[in-house]
Amino acid sequence: TSRYTGDMKKNIGFLIVLVAVAALFYYLGGSDGPEAEASGRIVIAITDKAVAVAPADSILMKISEVRLKSETRGWITIDENAHQFDLLRLKETGSLALLTDATIAPDSYRQIRLTVPEVLVIRNGKTTAAKLPSGDFKIMGDITITEGETTTVVLDFLADKSLHATGSGKLIFLP
């Protein structure tokens, strides 16, 4: 009986090692694992291609959150980092500024929502807060994220058409 027990222990030990190696290969090497999900990439940039220069030296827009709305998944947050953009500097240089670069599930997205805690207008060295009625920019559109591909979205704010002065001299920013 001792020889039978010894062979059985060797076989069980070998089986345990074999299962452990297979599991390790599955989770780390040869497969994406059971939790892996297909993904695509979205890159969102900011620019300002205003035709005329707005009546300001700088328009600083702060963005604190970027969300997308999927018909099947609802709202997903893709960026919660604070960003600040000088829209007039982007206009002067004709450049794009990166807002976010995220990996997300392939799907059709119908809306981008930017949380904008403040817009500051600098004129002749004086800084004035421009009122943003809702605190969010809601951009409607069809954005399709495809597995393994990069989708690029460029948001153009047109500062010359977005900044408005009220009769009392207050500023409103409506892109």
C-alpha cells in the first residue's frame, strides 16, 4: 500500500502543478483572461477656429470631467482630471490641445458632456468670470468606437461667437 500511496501523491502533485501552470498561462500570457473586454480608443482635442478675435486677451476654460453617453451602457466617465485651455491662444496658434485619450468599450455614443466649473475672461489685465448657464457643455453627435481602432473628436468652441456681454456688462459663455 505504501507504493500505491506514493504514486498517487506524485500524480496529484503533478496534476496540481499542471493546473497551476495552465491557469498562470491563461491569466498572464496566452489569453486576455476571462475579465478582458474588447476596447477601442477615443482621443478628444480642443481647438478654437474663431473667425474674429473675441474682445479679450484670454479666455480660460476649465474642464473637470468628460463623459460619454452610450445607448446600451448609459453614461460613462472617461476623464476626471482637471484641464485648463486658453481658447484664444489655441486660435492664435491654430493648434489643438489634448483633452483626453481613453480606452473604452466599442459602442455607439450619442453625447459628450464636459463639466466646466469656470470660464475666465482676461481683458486688459482684469479677470472676469463668464457665466456658464448649466455648468456643463452637452455636445450631441454620433461617435462610434470600434474595437482596436482610434476615434478622434475635435471640439471647436468658436470663442468669438460663444462669449456674450449682457446689457449690464456681465459675461455669458454659450458655445
